[in-house]
Amino acid sequence: MADIVDSATRSRMMRGIRGKDTKPEVRLRSALHRRGFRFRKNVRSLPGSPDIVLRRYRALIFLHGCFWHGHDCALFRLPGTRTDFWRAKIEANRERDVRVKAALAQTSWRVLTVWECAAKGPERIGFDEVESRTVNWLTGGAGSAEIRGETHGAG
């Protein structure tokens, strides 16, 4: 399938995608701050430079985009153009995620992964639920976890 925009436009669009301070990150950080949680962001001394670091709770939060991390949900679809490039890029991201998770497993940090599909798309649970589950995880002391969208109507 051919791209619907020319390569210069596509390149400009892809350059505009942020790696830090994305809308979901800012929204979750704001919600946590309103609830009294204090944190650092993008701490480079930790494996994977977690998006949110809450030292008091020994907790790290990663917010993953379903496309960039090759999530198994409705929001991920391999592009029809430059398929080999995208497959290699996304596979490298997945491999890095595995290495980061393994490195963090050797530490005393708890890790929460929040997937984009939890707040967006047909499987979303909604941002209020994401916020609630994040707060419950932080205060509950459970080990590593993830928040993702849910398939509704499965029988």
C-alpha cells in the first residue's frame, strides 16, 4: 500500500513525534501531582530512563506507545511501506524493553508499564481508570505491573 503523503511530508510528521513530555505523560504526571505524589522525570541514571520516578515509593513508571513498542493490541499495525525498516526498528525497541526490564528486575525498584491503548482506542479503559489503577499500584506496594486496554465483549 502506497503512502498517502509524499516522503518530505511523512518525514516532517515523524520528526514531530515526541520522545519525552508526550501528552499522556504530562496528563498522568499532572494527575499524580494533584494527588500529592512527587517525582522526577526521565532519570537517565536508571535503565531505560523511566518517564516517572517516585523515589519515596521505589517505583518507576514507563508510558509506552503501542506502535513504537510493538504492543499486541488494536493500536499496533505494521506500516505497509518500508516494512523491513519498521519491523527492524520496532523489534529493536522490543528487545531494548526486555533488556531494561531484566536490568530493573535486579534492583529494588517496582516497575509499572502504562500502555497507550489503556487510554486510547477501541480497547481503552479510560484515563480516570488509568489514574486510579496507577495510584492503587503506587500505594498498594505490589510488584511490577502493567496497565493496558481491555478487550470488551469477548465471550
